[in-house]
Amino acid sequence: MHLAAAEYFRSENIPFSNKVTIGGYSMGGMGVVSLHRHIEQYDTAGLIVESSYPGGGVYDLGMAIDYWYGLDLDYTQVFVDPLLSNMDD
């Protein structure tokens, strides 16, 4: 979105900052980490990540999956099918 906005503003001869702040929570937190990495590795537009706020994402999927089990929960009270019947998959 920032790149599209920058292109539009440039076409209108309006100054537009190349500084960005990115943030997200849960799956959005993972997106923030991914976007930050992408900008660091592949940015050709000169973006500057001024602030980055990834929150609540699952950054170690293996640990999260291992933690899923052994919680002594009745998963029939938490999930419904098809997730419940496919938990082990």
C-alpha cells in the first residue's frame, strides 16, 4: 500500500515519505516479521522501517504444535469438526 500511495503522490508531484511503521497482531505479527525481512532483503524503493511492532504471533511453530498437546484439556469443549476430528493431522 505504501508503494502504491508513493507512486500516486509522485505522479501528482506531492512529497511522500519513504519512512514506514509496520504493525500487526497474531497472524499479522508474523506478517510484520515477514514484511520487515522482505524490505531488508529486496527493497528497491528506499523504504526505511522507522518502527516495527509484531505482536502475538507464533514465531516457533514447532514449539506451538508441541504445546498443543499435554494441556489436559477437553478439546471437544474447545473445537468443533472438522478441526476437532483432524487435530492429529
